[in-house]
Amino acid sequence: MRVLVVHCHPDPESFGAAARDRALAGLRSAGHEVRLDDLYEDGFEPALSAHERRTHKEPGVATELQGYADDLAWAEALVLVYPTWWSGLPAMLKGWIDRVWVAGVAWNMDDGDRTPTPLLRNIRRIVVVTTHGSPKYLNALEGESGKRTVTRSIRAMCSRRARTTWCAIYNLDRCGENERTAFLDRVEKTLADL
């Protein structure tokens, strides 16, 4: 399977980076073809410009983003690795969605259409690997907006039969080394079994 891994964390020595590495190891051990887009390492600019917003319904991305659009068109599976901050996606990852998942890449909407037509039907699997500093019950009370963004909005632009897998560790700020290691083992196994 062709798998696009999108990693979003500013610290290359973070637990999130360790999760990314274990996800990549699992994918490669299973023989998948893998591409990695590391948004911080790439210096991705998440801010949507006024020009981009004005031309939002025009098909295509800014020239400097074409590589990201090409990676989405290539992928059969999408793996997002990021920390959950303030119950949602990091700004950098949200900016990647705002700027790359646009008309002509993720969707089309002809005049008179009431809903967008998904264009990323090639993506049949979505896996999220994320960390939460707080306990699961608190995230549930907050509504887990990041989870909703992926499982409802992102997934809607992919294959109709796209399946999602949510691989999360909760209460990371208080868990011990054994729990962290068990999570990293689960990440690698989940991606190896993709």
C-alpha cells in the first residue's frame, strides 16, 4: 500500500517523534511504500493568505504546496501523527488542511452543487496517532474536536469506504515509562497490520 505519513511536532526529540518513528518502522516492516511529510522540518507555512482565501473555490494549490497535493493524490492510506493541544489539532496541521485540502485537490464543487464532490477517493485508510496530556474523560467532555475533524471532515473527502483508526495515548503528562512503551509498541503493531 502507498502510505503518506504527515508528522506535526516542533520538537524532533519529543514523544511524538518517537511515535512517528515507530509508525514508520511498522509500515516499512510490512512492506508498504512510505512517504513522510514532516511539517515542522519542511518549514511549512500554515497561515492561509488573503489571496488564497479569495480564490478558495478555484482549483489547485499555491505552487509551493504542489508537492503536498501530489503526495495526497499518490496515497492509498494517510497516517497523521501529532499531539492534541487544547483538545484539537496543532495550528501547523490545521493550516496544512486549510491550505492543501482545497478545491481541485480534496474536493470539487461545480456551480449549482450543494455539496462538494470528494476527489481523494484513492485514500482508503486513515490512521491517527496522537497524544493527549489530559485523561480520556476530560477529552470526552471537551468533545475531541481533532477527532471529529479527521473522522468526519477529512474522511468525507476520501473513499466512501475509508476506514479510520484512532491510536491515542491519554494522560501522557502523568503516565509512566511502561505505559509509554506499551503505546509505542501498539503504534508499531497497528501500522504493521495496516
